[in-house]
Amino acid sequence: MSLQEQLDVAVKKSKELTKRPSNDTLLQLYSFYKQATQGDVSGKRPGMFDMVKRAKYDAWGKLKGTDKDSAAQKYIDLIDKLHSQE
């Protein structure tokens, strides 16, 4: 199975989690997915009054320079870990 196929399966598995992950874990998942699918963060950083979008932007920005395959693998590994803890 290709890495892209594994990522697609992991995305489906993420929707099947019975327990909601912590906000920090959700930010990790978001940033790994965005880095894997779009590459480095782009656009203007959201203002301080839009805390959710700003947190997502900052989490994604921390992965700047990480290659797409590494980010995809980290997403897959984190989903697998979350599933094993249920």
C-alpha cells in the first residue's frame, strides 16, 4: 500500500475514534495532515482574536521544512497510537 493510501485509511480511521483526543493532539493531527497534503504553511497568520485559527496556523508553522512523506507517516503513526489506546 502506498503512503498516500495509508494516509487515506488513517483519515478514515480518525473519524472512527470513539474518544475525542485532547486539543493538543488534535492540533498535531491537523498540522501533520496539512503539512502532508499542502507542504509548508502559507498565507497570513490569523489575528489574535481568532484563537482557533491562530493555534492551527502556529501548529502547522512548527512543521515548516518537514517533507510531506514524513508528515504523512507521523499522522498515520499518531492515528494508530490513538486507536490502540481505545
